[in-house]
Amino acid sequence: MDRFQALIDADLRIEPHDDLPEAYRETLIRQIAQHAHSELIGMQPEGNWLTRAPSLRRKAILLAKVQDEAGHALYLYGAAETLGIDRDEMIDRLHRGTQKYSTIFNYPTLTWADVGAIAWLVDGAAIVNQIPLCRCSYGPYARAMVRVCKEESFHQRQGVELLLALMNGTPAQKAMAQDALDRWWWPTLMMFGPPDDDSPRSAQSMKWRIKRMSNDELRQRFVDITAPQAVVLGLRIPDSLLQWNEARGHYDFGPVDWGEFARVVSGDGPCNRRRIAIRTAAHEDGQWVRDASAAYATKHGPT
Amino acid sequence: MITALVVEYVAALADRALVLSHRLTECLTHAPEIEEEVALANIALDLLGQARVLYARGGELEGMGRTEDDFAYWRTDQEFRSPLLVEEPNGDFAHVMMRQFLHDAWAIELWTSLRGSCDETVAGVAAKAVNETAYHLRHSSAWVRRLGDGTDESHARLQTALDGLWWLTGELFEVLASDRQAVAAGIGINPESLRQGWLSRVGSVLSEAGLTIPTVSYMATGGRSGSHSEALSRMLAEMQSVARAHPGAAW
């Protein structure tokens, strides 16, 4: 354990063969699994529009993006497995509700513009969250984040490009884009987690250098990056208190509804039940397939 | 000579790829494993890529300014020339993989032949699609073997899928007027010429999987001439809904 603390203090990476304190291991499992689950569940709101994408080019882009998300889930589960928990166990915990995924995916995608809003805002927020994680103290997670961030950055740019096309389009397309921003803005700000004075685990995660920036710092950084992008897009962020504060060198913004956040975290968001129902149905419907694969592998060796 | 039927031939190659791609897309978030989510999306993306280039080429050959999206979003099901096999609604995973396997074993023969097309775009798509389809076929064949020789349940499900799909395969080899004109123009191939290669590929994998090819009294027909099952108009209604709600909009 002295070696563990020495590695942390020297800002070096912890690797799977190092001795880890149990609490560090559990914290990482919870965080990486939550991240993997978010990629997996996050396929649903976007998948909702895959069959209705309004051009073949958009359909191809969205398909590639959803494929990337499945890929991210795979290597995040892989990173978590280096901590001695297997994927089946994590998936089971997701289904039983004892591990979470990001609250953002419990909101519905109601129009095509939501596909753009998710890529711009949700992937944008994910990037802000994940860039510091590329320097996380746990090696396998940090390395997974480097690749994930590259792909997320592409996702985010195509979202901006999608919204730009709408904003250069018909009045109905512009209205669709604004409506999407109106619905996704506040839930996106909740993605960074509760305010610092109400985030019980943050301090320890900072000490372990799993986390490098606080929830509120990350939220502020996101608002600072995104507010000028909204101006370029010609969209209005639904916050009357949003304005540049010269003295702080940051945007001020209005209060987040943490009551809503708590409600969605605890299972009463608009789509929590449906997201988990679809996931568990896929899992249960696939049981005979996985059984067949296992039986075949027993007879013929792994393929 | 480039006739309307030659354009139809090229667009039909795209129709098949698009319709099957769409069906695979419908499976996403419902695959039995996450690896399979990646694989299904990947195959759907390859097929979609083939369709896009071929629609664009069909539009060029026609010379009326039709784009890939005009073909995909602004035609009715009766204007689609895809075979009935690919529009079959998704059943269980055995059904999805058997449909894919029967298709892939045919598509590899098709693309291998079409590499010799005198149309550079069609030949180019074929050259790329041969490699893509070799991977798709390896994937679907592996699942046919695995499910066929997995458990009693998987074997029974796969046999049921084969029994339900087999009568839709005859149409793949019918020679239509568009085929004859495409052959005459040097652009296309005779579908009948694919039959032996397909049968031999399909026969050997199905036999390894312990499956029995059903005896059918009739082979369904019509999709390639625009007489589809009830399923295609429903599929297109969903696919075209946003585009058609905003006529003239760019995306």
C-alpha cells in the first residue's frame, strides 16, 4: 500500500497488477461501470431516430455514432474488468438498479433535432468531463478515455453541423432545433453531478486523482464553452440569468433544479423504466443465443 | 445503352442493400451481446454505404438530377425493386442471422461477378463490397454453425427460420427485363449465373449446422418487380416520415 500511495503522490498511473486499497477499487468500479452503462443505455435515445433519419448521409453518421457507443461500452467494461469484476456482474447490477447510468439518458428524444442536441450538448458535456479523466490515476481507465475522447469529439462536431443545417433551413427546422435546446439544456448541466457542497464522494476521488476537477468547475467550463457556440448557431439558451461576467472571467448562469435531478436519479425520470425494460428484454431475449454459443464452444472450442 | 431499365437495375442493387441495412438497424439495442451490437451496426453501415453510391450512380445514369435521397425517401414501396427476402420483418436472432446468411452467400457471388461490370462505379462498389461481404458472410455463417450446433433450442429456432425464409430465395435468381438490359449494356450480370455458387455455399454451411433445406411447393416472387409484402410500405413509412414531413428541406 505504501507503493500505491507513492504512485498517487508522484502522479503516476496505477496498473491492474498493483495492490489497490479496496475503497479505491470499489470507487473505480462504480465510476467506470456507470460510464460503461451510460454508453450502453445511451444507444437507446439516439437509436430511437436511426430508423427515421431524414437523409442517407445523416443515417450513416448516426449509425456510426451508435456503433461507436457500443464500442465505448465494450472497452469501458473491459477497463472495469481489470479491477476483478466481470461484465455479466456489472450488467446484472445495471438491470437490478444497483449501478447507475447518467441521468441524461432518461430524457426522451422527441424530434430529429434531439439527435443534434444530444451530440452537441451531451457529448460536449461528456468531453468536458472526460478530458481530465485521460489523466486519471488508474491506467486502463485513463487510456480508454483517450480513445473515447477522440471519438466523442467527432460526435460533438457532427452534432453542431446537424444543428447548423437545421438553423439554415425552414422555419419548422429552426423551431425544432430551438425546442431541442430548450429541453436538453438543463438536464445537460445536471450531467456534471450535484454541486460541490453536496457531492460526498468527490473529495476522496480528488485525493486519489481519479477526479481532477470538481463538479462545479466542470459545469462552469461547459457553460463557458457552450454559450458562445449557441450564439454562432443562432440558438437561445433557455436561461434568463445567463450572461458574461467580466470580473469572474466566466458566464454566470441560473440555478439548476436539483430536485428534478434527485427525482431522475432515484428512478422517476421520464424514461428510466422504459430504458431498463428495453435493456433487460434484450438481455433476456438473448439468453438462448448466449447459451447456444457456450454450448458450441464446449463442443468445438472457442470460435 | 442506358435505358430506364438499366437505371432501375442499378437502383435495385441499392434498394436491396438499403432495405436490409434498415432491418439490421432495427435490431440495434436489442442484440444478444454488445459485440453483436457492434457487428450488426457495422454490417448495416457497409450496406448503407453500398446503397448510397449506387443510388447516386443510378441518378447519374438517368441524368434527371435525382439524388440518393430522392431514391430512398421519395419513392413508394411499389417503386422499390428489393427482393422479398430482405424486407422480411425481424424475428428472433436466428431469423435475423438466417436471413443475413442466405443474403450474404448470394451477395458474395453477385459482387464477385459485378467486379467485371463495364460501369466503373458499379465495378468499384463491387470490388469494395466483395471484401465487406466476405466479412458479413463469415459472421453470418459462424452464427449459423453456432446456433445450428449449439443447443436443442437454438437448433430448432434456426431450422424454423430456414423453413420460413427458404421460399423467398427463388426470386434472387429470376431473370427480369432489367437484368437482360443491364447485361446487354455490360453493366449487370445474369442472376441465374449465381445460383450454383450460392447453392454450394449455402448447402455446405447448412449441412455443417445440421439443418435441412425444406421442400417448398412454391417460390415467392414479386419484390424485384415492385410487388412487395405488407412489410415494406410500413418500413418505408417510418423511414421516410421526417423527410416527407418537411418537403424541400435540406438536412
